[in-house]
Amino acid sequence: MVGGEAVRRDRVDAVLDAVPARDREARPEGQARAERQRRRWATQVVVADELARRACAARGLAPPPEVSPARGLAVSGAEVADLGSIIAVALVHSPAARTLLAALEAEQRVPEKAVRGYYDRNPDRFLTAEALRRGVDPYGEAGPGDFLPYDDVHDDLVRELRRAMGRQAFFDWLDRARADVEYAPGHEHPGDPSHPDHEHRH
């Protein structure tokens, strides 16, 4: 139940159909547990989509037309590592989630002090190609000419930091928004500690 309205089970089934199961356990009890967790996981993807639809409507945002999920939603390992599997798949599956994330990112203002601070704290990221070839230690013997000038990387850094801030704003929004979601038995969060087979794996 989201906002007192039931979310259809077939939306969860569509996500399950679109995302292949991982290697199945050989034992029947292991298979049953894996399927329970898959259903709980897919429910979270659908909940994120439903909450994002409502948030877009409240903000007057118009997501692109809905596309039926195809089997094998493509999500990179890097995105899963960065976002967690639920949010990574939700962003692939849900036009509303992508629209909301883009809006949250656009709202972020990156202070110049934060940009400069990031540049100064991470010299290893700004070595020139020549310095990298020579194996220069950015925290040791590197000289000023071994680094890309701040002005040359400034705009890319602003975009990168804005993107990170937008993602954090999306995480924070989702945590708040799903606080009042009511789950049907068998559809709880896969990391819910009240269940003996809970897991919190991304």
C-alpha cells in the first residue's frame, strides 16, 4: 500500500520477468528462500517507481512515456556497486525515477569551496598523462607541472559533484518517502531484520 492505495502484484511480476534470477540453490529450501528474496527485492523496485511517479506528479514533472520492461534489464556492475541493486534497477526500469533524479540533480548548487577542496584533496585524480607515464607519486615528488590545471578540470568537477549530490538527494528522498509504505506478506524489504532470512546485499 502506497498512500493508502494498493500497488498491483503484476507490476512486481513484470520486474521479476525482466531481471533473470541469479544462480539457483541446488536444495529446494534454498530455491524457495532465493525466490522469496527476489520477490521482496522486486517489490522495492516497484515501490521506488510508484513513489517517483507520485513525486513527479506533485512537482509537475512529466516523465517520458512508460515502456514495458523487457527481459534482461541491463544494469552495469559499476552502477550496482555505486547505487545498490534496488536503486540501480529502479532507475533503469522507471522513467519517473530517472525524471525525479534529473530534477533533484538540477537543483543542486555546488559551492566553489567544495570544488576547490575536492581538487586539492585528490591530487591522484588530476595527474597529467605524462606524469602518469612516469609513475609520479601525486602525494610525494610531483611538481606543479604534473597536474592538470584547476581551471581546465573545474567544469567537469562541478558536474561530477552535482551528480553525486543529486544521487544523495534521491537516496534521502526515497528513505523518507517509503517510510509509510505498507507491505503485503512476502513483499517486505529483503533487508528487513524482522525476517529470519533477511539479507542486506547490494
